[in-house]
Amino acid sequence: MSDSMQTLEQHTKSDYKYGFTSNIETDKLPKGLSEDVVRAISAKKNEPEWLTEWRLKAYRQFLEMTEPKWPNVDYPPVDLQDIIYYAAPKKKKKLDSLDEVDPELLDTFNKLGIPLEEQKMLAGVAVDAVIDSVSVKTTYKEKLAELGIIFCSFSEAVQEHPELVKKYIGSVVPANDNYFAALNSAVFSDGSFVYLPKGVKCPMELSTYFRINERDTGQFERTLIVAEEGSQVSYLEGCTAPMRDENQLHAAVVELVAMDDATIKYSTVQNWYPGDKDGKGGIYNFVTKRGLCKGVNSKITWTQVETGSAVTWKYPSCVLLGDNSVGEFYSVAVTNNRQQADTGTKMTHLGKNTRSTIISKGISAGYSHNSYRGLVKIGKKAENAHNFSVCDSLLMGDKCGAHTFPYLEVQNNTAKVEHEATTSKIGEDQLFYLMQRGLSEENAVNTIVNGFAKEVFNELPMEFAVEAQKLLAISLEGSVG
Amino acid sequence: MLTVKDLKVAVEDKTILNGINLEVKPGEVHAIMGPNGSGKSTFANVIAGREDYEVESGSVLYKGEDLLEMEVDERALAGIFMAFQYPVEIPGVSTSNFLKSIVNANREARGLEEMNAMQMLKYIREKIELVGMDEKFLRRSLNEGFSGGEKKRSEMLQMALLEPSLAILDETDSGLDIDALRIVSEAVNKLRTQDRSFIIVTHYQRLLNYIEPDFVHVLYKGRIVKSGDKSLALELEDKGYDWIKEEVDAVAV
Ligand SMILES: Nc1ncnc2c1ncn2[C@@H]1O[C@H](COP(=O)(O)OP(=O)(O)OP(=O)(O)O)[C@@H](O)[C@H]1O
Ligand SMILES: [Mg+2]
């Protein structure tokens, strides 16, 4: 078993009560949300005035908005005044090598099993690790820079490529898109920025590990990926969070822009702390992810494996503006114990000959609730648009729930839309069969579940797929029998 | 190998096995015949450890151990194999990966080293040939869309790979064409050894022409009502079950 898996396993053990919280001294704002806090965040990050104003505008819009009530989830309200909106690990100075990184921080990385330096080299993965709100270390940057690829923290991009940030921030997910997106726009802490110049195919997977570190700190990452004409990139986002008692809000925004003939593949393995068996604690994961296929023949693929969080509210979507553009959504969402997930996608067809595929696999166990919510929208001018959706649910036990809410809006009658949905229970017959061949019950369950989710795993980069399968196994531990 | 004493089994308060006695020694082949619904599959399932059944009384010893105390997977790893009458489909699970994991799970249980990919491929190919299967099945999902006969052959392949001590074949011959029947029988015959035992559930004496049983038992209303050698199978083929039913029912009145 790899170190990272061992760590994840530790997370799921109930006797491991508080997880690990590293004692890095943090420079943080007091709790609470106000215009002053927004200004202070912007000032701490040394942002240009236009961005401060952008944040403030978002904040004012946010004040006019209310929390959405339509998702099929139920949780106590979040007290936004009880959250710390800025915390940064104290930096001595600009860091040139890992030796200069706070050893405690490195230790935390090791506990998380995040591969650094050598491991990264071996794995061929460039990692931009975000601890709390400030990126600590970005590697492979120079190598990527040779190709003109920018891969850095969002804050860094604001300092070094303000014109790009200014041009694209909020262009896919407007600041006032929804309640949590507006909140993020006002107080976003950090995140990743990726820019691919014309014709450049990124030679490696770009990967970011996120982690919530500071107690009571809400996380508001913001990621922006821009792929110019003919470029290609595959981006991996992986999350692990340590145990904790208080619910924590996580409201991220991800924006993707793909120009003519550009391809963006965005893969996520999400394993935030889900709370304990009785539903105490756990992360609230309210995320807005959207990709704009702006150019002709552009393509955006979202692949997600969602196993964590107490409450998930997330719909990675594609706006298919360019003619012949393609949007794909592959999802495995697992809920166990008291977890609740309402996840799915929106495919908005605007250009001609646009195609979208939706493959959603929901697995529910324990007392959890797992909802698929998807919208396929075919605009007036979207001649010959084509959507194919499959949405399957697998139930383990009889206390959990699976729900599907497919919506369809078609304004052009040349559209072809296909939808399939199934719900099945994990079969006693299947379990008996596999165990009769000598597989343990746990192993038999994993075999069945992984078979169920295979179409989605096939879309993940190899190493990720292996990790994702193990994660599934850990998430479902003890859910049968 | 297997000693079954006065085994009574119920499903949902309905008694299905009503006092089975059976002794299977190493190397023996026992055929179990009997009308539909007489309890043959139930018996096989109880030996394999299926949970839906409630053992009301009786005992089952396997290699001297109390079998009824063992979990399904423990029994499998202890060398009990059941070829299913209706093998279940498992979508998305590749047959080759499945075979690898069951072979290695069983090897581990026997204290043998795991096979690496090359050894495994060689081993699987060898056995595939034995049961006359096409290699292309390895790439498909386990049993998914397999024809009835293909499913049965896949069961035989698994048996050949796992080399069990006691194999229970539940109507493996049903649904096989004549060639397949011959190939499967030959495979079983090749696997016959001095210490490997078989319990073969079948409706057709034809199979027993190929696989010569040491004993033939007739199961009726949850009881073994007649036992004999292979000539009993011929007699059944000839006369059907009515004469046995009459005998038994007459005694019961
Ligand atoms: N899970 C169950 N629930 C209810 N009844 C059952 C169950 N399993 C078996 N039975 C009943 O027990 C009886 C014996 O069934 P079994 O499948 O063992 O018969 P069989 O001898 O294998 O028949 P066949 O030759 O048709 O395969 C039947 O009446 C069947 O309906
Ligand atoms: Mg039967």
C-alpha cells in the first residue's frame, strides 16, 4: 500500500479523533466577513486595485443573494461570521528549494503522502501544493516555462500575469453566478492558474493537492485554466483533509476556457473529511465548476471521483459555444454513513454540431443520500446537437437513497438526446458468487463496485485510477455485512 | 472428505432438506439426481455456505472440520468449489482480472507465492485449452452476455484454475451442446485424482457415460431416497422417477 493510501486509511479510522493539525504559525485575520475583511484579504495579497474592486463588487452582490435551497441536501446553516477568511503559513522569505520549507509543513506533506521532488520527478507530475490559503511550493515551473506554459498559484498569477487574470477571471463563472460563487469571488484565498499558449501540448499531467489545514478556516480556492488555440492539457485535482469536529465550508470556483481545437481534461479525486458515522463534522463542499468551449472543435472533459465531504453540491458544467465542440462529464459519487451528495452537470449546447456525453455512477451506502442532477440544454442555434446520458445508481443496503433529477430543455428540433438510467442493489447473488471463489466480503464488494464504476475510471489517468479505486474501497469500508 | 449427517435445512420456515446423510471420501465421484425442486441446488448451496438457508439440525464435517461454522470465502479457500447452475453476471469486472485475483487468493491461502503476470498468463492459457474456451472471453466482463454454454465453460475454467479438493457441479451439463458436454466431461476426468472429490448434480444419465460416478443418489423431497452405483442412473433414464416417488410416498402414508 502506498503511503498516501495509508494516510487516507488513517483518516477513516474513528479512533483517529482529531486528525493531524500542523502547528505552523499562521498569519490570519480574525473571524468574520465584511467589506473590511475583503479589503484586508486583497491588501494582504498585495493585489492591484482593479481586483480589490472586483472582489468588493462581488461582495456587494453576494449580500443581495440567498443560499440556494433547491439541492436535495439538508444541513444546519453555516455561520459565515464564524469563519476565518484569511490564513497563510508564515513565510520567512521567498523559497528557492525544499530545504527552506518549514520542516513541520514538510512533515504534513509526508503524512499526506504527497510526492515531493524525487517522487514528483519519477512520477512525472508537477505539483502545486496548496496548504490553507497560500501556495507554498511550485515545482517544474521552469520546465513548463520553457514551453511557455504558466502553472502557478492564483496569487502569483495576479502579480505576474495580471493582464491574463483580468481578461479571464469571472468570464466563465460570473461573480454573481450563484451565492457560493459570489462568496468565493469576494474572499477567494488562492488556487491554481494554468495558461497554455497556442499549439502547446502540455507534456505532463498538472496536479494540485489541496488540503484544509487551519482549524475553522473556510477554503475558497479559485482555479483558472486557459487553453489557447490547438493546445492540450490534463489537470488533476486531488483532495485529502484531516479529521475535524467542526463543519467546514469549502466553496471553490473553477473556470476553464478552451479556444479553437483546444482540449482540457480536468480530473478530480475528492476526499474531504466526510464526518463520522453519525454525521458529526465533515466538510461542506459547495463548488462551482464550469468550462467554456469557446472555440470550434474545442473539448472539455470533467472526470470526478467524489468520495468525501459531509455535504456535496457540485455540477461541473460545459458551455458548448464553438461549433463542433465537445463536452464530457464522467462521475463516480460515493456516499456512506450520513453523507449527502447532490451532484451532476449542465451541458449547454449553443454552437452547431456540438456533442456532449454524461456518464454518472452513484453509489450509496449506510444512511446516505446520493442525487444526480443534470441539465441538458439545447439552444435555438445549436443545429444537430447530440447528447448521450447514462446515469446509474447502485444501492448498498436499504437505508440509503438514490435520486435522479434529469432536466432537458430543447429549443432546436434537430437535436438528438438519449438518456438511460438504472438503479440496482448490490446483489447477494454477486457477492455469494465472488466469495465462493475465495474473495473476502470486502474484496467482493470492491470488485462489484469497481466494475460498476469502470467506465469512469477508464477516463482517469492511470495512477489516479488506481488511487481512486482504493479510495472507493476505503469509503465503503464496513458498509456491507 | 465430506460427512453430512441428518442435515435439515429450511428457507423462510419451509423445510427443504429433510435429513440428508452423505459420505464422500477422497477421490470419489458422487452423482445426485432427482426431480425438479427436490433440493439439489439447495444442498449444493448449503455446502458452499449460502446465507439464505437456515440449518435446522444435523452436521457437516469437511476434512474433519465443522463446515457449518465457516464463512463462504473460508470454505472456498479450504478447497470447496461450486460450479453454479446459473452463474451470475458481474458487469465491468474483466474476466482475466477476476481469474488472476481468485487464483492468487487461493494460492495465498495455500501458502503459495503469488503468480506474476507472465506465469499467470501461461497458467490461464493452459487451463483454457483444457476446457476448450476461446481466449477472447478473458477480455470480456465476467459472465456478461455469455451464452448459457459459455457460462458453464467459464465455471469449468475456474474449477480447473483453482484445483479444489471438493467440487460440486450443479447441472453443469444443462445447456451444453454435445461437443461441449464431451469437452467439459473430459476436463473433469483429467482433474480426477486420488484426493479430489466431486459431487455432480445432473438430470441426465448421458453425462454419467462420460464421467463415471462411484455412487448415484436420488434426492426427493429433501431426502436421499435411493443410492446405488451407475446402473441406478440407467434405471432412472429408463423408468423415470415415478417408481421411486411411489415407493417413498407409499412409505410416508
Ligand atoms: N431462496 C428460496 N426461497 C424460497 N424457496 C426456495 C429458495 N431456494 C429454494 N427454494 C425452494 O426449495 C425447493 C428446492 O429447490 P432447489 O433449487 O434446491 O431444487 P433443485 O432440486 O435444484 O431443482 P432443479 O432440478 O429444478 O434445479 C424448491 O421448491 C424451491 O422453490
Ligand atoms: Mg437446481
